[in-house]
Amino acid sequence: MTHPQDNYEKDEPLSAEAEAVMAKARRRAGLSMLVMMLGFMTIAIVVVYRLSTMGSGIEQRYALEEVVIPTGAEVVSAQVQDGLVTIVYALDGGQTLRIFDGKSGELVREIPVVER
């Protein structure tokens, strides 16, 4: 340092090259801030959209009020998955699998379980 600055309160004008470097740095910082703000706004919009379009889910997929099986049948197992309700029941020494639509409650399929 050949010429230390003695008076720090005095502002000296910047050279043209220094002004150009400062202007370029300001532009880049501004662009970076703009991109970051757009990213945050995009994330906020996506979160709000997902929260507003998300239904309660389980109530909408499973509106089934009751499942009908034959009188005297004993339920062996019941499972709820992918919008379907699966009931396995035993009656008269045999077992049967019934698959119901969880939303409408209609019987989709009845499958007897047989031993071979």
C-alpha cells in the first residue's frame, strides 16, 4: 500500500471500469434475487394448489355404509385397499371371498375358496 487512505469519510468517485464492474454485479444480484423469488412463489403456489385440491380422501373413496354377507356366515378376514373392500367369510364348512366397490357398495365379484 503505497498511498494509504487517511480520510475514510471522504468519498472518491469510482473510475469508469469500477462503475462498470459494480453495475454488472448489481445486475447479476438482481437477476439472482428475481429467480429466487420466482422459485419461492412457484413453491408457494404449488403447495396452496395441492392443499386446496386434496380431498379428505378416505371418506370419498370409501362411502360404503354396510357389507352384506349371508345369514349365519362368520367373517374370517376383511381388508380395505385401493377403493375395494374384501371380505372372506365361512359358511357351511366352505369359505367365500367377496369384493365390494368401496364407493358405491356394489358387489364386484364373489369367489369361492376351494381346496384341491
